[in-house]
Amino acid sequence: MLSIRWDESTRNTLASDAFRQYIATNNILLWAGDVRYPEPAKVAERLQVATYPFVAMLDQSQSPTRILAVDGMGCS
């Protein structure tokens, strides 16, 4: 399962040149959405998201799209 702890270290990693280069080199697409809008709400519904924020990893190299991981990161 994919799990991300959202803290300053995570923000620094995601904003780093090395991470951005890795994403570009490996043809990875990152997408963020606000569930108050129709398209992100549909995605959240399809993934059966129960807590927010959440992160999902999808594989679109095949058809149909495979869901690899979904992780709700609500505060406990």
C-alpha cells in the first residue's frame, strides 16, 4: 500500500529537482483534484474514497486502467 506522511520533509521531496526529473524521465503523470468539482468527484467515487485527503496510484499502460493503490490520509 502506498502511504505518504504529509509534512515538511514530504513537501521538500516533492518540490525537489531530483523528484521532478524522475517524474519527467519516467513519463509519470501527477494529477490533483478538488472533489467539489465534477471530474475529481467522479474519480473519488470510482475509487471508493472514504477519507480525505487521499492518494491513488493508477496504471494506464493497459486497458482497462488498473488501480494499484488507494490510501486515505485523514488525521487519526
